[in-house]
Amino acid sequence: MTSEIKVPTLPESIADALIVTWHKKEGDPVRRDEVLVDIETDKVVMEVPAAEDGVLGKIIEGEGTTVSAHQVIGSIEAGSASGDAAPAATEAPATAEAADAPAEADDAKVGQTSPAVRKALAEHGLQAADVKGSGKNGRLTKADVEKHAAAASQSAPAAAPAAAAPAPAPAAASSSSTPLPIVADGERVEKRVPMTRLRARIAERLLTATQTTAMLTTFNEVDMSGFIALRNQYKDKFEKSHGVKLGFMSIFLKASTEALKRYPDINASIDGDEVVYHGYCDIGVAVSSDRGLVVPVLRNTEHMSLADVEKTIGHYAEKARDGKLSIDEMTGGTFTVSNGGVFGSLLSTPILNPPQSAILGMHATQDRPIAVNGEVVIRPMMYIALSYDHRIVDGKGAVGFLKTIKELVEDPARIVFDL
């Protein structure tokens, strides 16, 4: 019996998707729930699992093909994934059965890895069974693969013969997102690769934001010494009590939430000729991933504690690294916070995330001389930036909003005591 492999239902507003990777070849055995193919949309990578045990039949749509929802892209010939080898297995000694068990576990391990991990394994020519996973239940992470590859390269003989490893296939080189190195022998090498759907979507939205909004940015700076002292005093107790570290992002999200209550225009959006005011705070947090920038949304931050914020951000960051964020987790949002400081940015102008009317940019904390009570002192300072749509937000409100965040972060007890 033959069953069809179909593209799953695509999220609303997404018309088509791109087949990125087939993890099986025609004729390969497959197991129920084993990932067969990765399909990329504008925002997420969707994994299509096998509906039953059997053998992969004809692949109708290959890698790089644009497909639509429910389109048939392949088939599975139903039956035992092990094929004709099953009867022979019953006659084999128990030791042979035990020897087959690790192979089955290794296959399951491959099926459980994320698209980013599978890509890293392919780039380094590794198998999932070769790498020890450090994630939950032994799950592989991209860092595990990179660490294993680095260790292997350091332990390999420096003068290994060229025949020791097969030459890389040209297709693998052309599909890799790794930039070509600058060569010293004068050879001028170039590589042209198609833009991913996510990168194309990011480019489209950023261009739209700059062309269709009256974007303006105002700046301020925050003395982080008060919060740093408070965090140093309670960080161990906080982590022990809540199982998560206390970072800068949570205090800025809570400060932003309070500021949004005081300045509702910044928590609003334009819909045609109308202004929509939101009676809740859904704040997006910009997260960098291998596929590009994604913005998962924390819902109702007005009801979240600092610990809730830190846990949710950590959860989203892990899902972003594994390519597991859903469309629902990245849609909506009434305001956005972006922390370029984690990459060392000292000052920048963040771009709006339409239809939101504003975005807060955090930056690196740096010791700088400032004047306090007529004296020059050294304090850990952070520049913050608020980009806003001048069609709906006036300069006075934008400056007041940013000043409110400054005051709350510099005196974090006001957030704790809701003052």
C-alpha cells in the first residue's frame, strides 16, 4: 500500500514554502514519526515526519522546489522498515539482535535532531552517532557538533595524505552558507547562493518599514550601577529559587511594560485610517539564529514577573537555535525590544517592526566618566534608543517614554514595589 507525503497546512498569509532538505533517498527505510523532509516558510522551518513505517518511494518534488499547502511531494511504500531482513533476524543469535539495537538508537537520534544540527553534521561530514549530545535526554545541539569537529581537527595528523578523506561534493560547497575565505595566491573566487526565504522576508519587511513609516529615533543613557548592585546581591538566590539567571533583558522588559501603560500611543498601531490602542502588552524580543533574526513574542508581560520573563526568553532562544519556533510564537506583538549589546554594539538605530509604532534598542554597558553631584565619577553606562513612527507618536511622548525606562532601570526597586 502506498501513502502520500504532503506539505502540511501553512500558516495564514503564507502562500507557499520551499523544500530545503530531504533526509532520505528513494528506497531508504523509514520509521513512523521519523523526519523525512524540511520545508522552509518565510518565518519557520517545518519538519514533515513519516506517517507510518515503510520505504521511501518516489520523491516527486526535490530540494529547492517551491510548493504549496497539501501538495503531494513524495510517497511511502507501507510495510516493515527493515524489509526482507526481518525473517533472517529471527534466526540470528541473540548477540546479533543486541548489535542491531545501537543502530536503531542512532537512527532515532538522527530523526530527533533539529535542521540546524543536521546542517552542521553534513557540513563537517559527521554522523549523529559520532557526537555526544549535551542537551535534554542527550539531544544534540549545534554547539556539540562544532565542538566535536574542532576537537577532531586538532587531533588529526598535520600531514595527513590527501587520499585520507574524500573530496567534498560540488553541490555541498554551493549550498553552504559559510563565506569563502580570502585566498592569498591571487585567485579571485566568488560564490553565489540564493537568499533564504527568511532572509528575503526580513529584507522585505525592513525595507517596507523605512519606506512606509515616518521613523525617527531618540536616545538616552542609563546608569546601570543600581541594577548591577541589586543583581550581584541576589543573583545566587534568584537562580536557586527560579532556576534561571537574572539578566538585563527582564528589567528592561518590565520597565518597558510600565512605560507602555503610561504612554499608550507607543503601544498602539495604525490600521488604515484608524489607530488601534492595545489594552495589553505583548512584547517581542529580537533573537539571533543561524537562519536570521526572529522576534518571538512574550504575551501579557504586565502579568509576568522578572523570573517569568527570563524563563520565557530562555525558552524562546533555545527554540530559535533549534529552528522550532512556531508562527503563533512570532506573530502579533505591540512593541519590540532588541539587545544589540550582546554583540558589542555601543549605539545603533533600530528599525520598526510594522505595524508596531516603536522599538527599543539596548546596547553594551561600558564604564564611562559622568558628572554626579558636581563630581566626575566612573559608572557602567548603557545607551538606549527608541525608534518610533512619528505619524502616531509625538516627540514629547517618545522622549517621556524613554526617560521613564531610564528612571525605572536606574531605580529598580520601583519596579519591584510597583511604584
